[in-house]
Amino acid sequence: MALNIKNREVEKLVEEIIRITGESKTEAVRRALDERKSKLSFRIASEDRATRLRRFIETEVWSVVPEKELGRRLGRPEEEAILGYGEDGV
């Protein structure tokens, strides 16, 4: 299937890329599309990772936290203890 580009800006970008890289027009377009596909795939994988992380937190972490502790805000001394702050600093 042939690709016919009728956009002057796209044609100009392709010409710039082939001048810099020495690639053919076809190779320049193929690489650009491949790189874009990789970025989009990474974004989808990241969203999937975020979903898996949330599911893990909900099932493995929150499930072992006592009911009365869920939603409770920590006081400053508790936050500092978690962060490792003490009388002598960190």
C-alpha cells in the first residue's frame, strides 16, 4: 500500500531528517513511526503498571491495616519518625 503525503510541513520535516541522517525517505518515516509506536506502547504499559500497583495496594497493603487506622492522618511526630528525623537530624 503506497503512502502519499500531501502536507508541506511533513515533507519539509522528512527532508530535514534525511539530510541529517542520510536515510531514505522511507527509512526516515519508518523510524519515526516506530519511535512513536514505542512511546505509545510505553504509555499504555505505564498505565497498566499504575493499575497493577493500585490493585496491589488495595489488596495487599490496605487489607492488613487495622480498620480504625484507615484514613487517619499522621501527626508531625509520626511523620518525622517515619522520615528518620530525630534529635540529631536525619
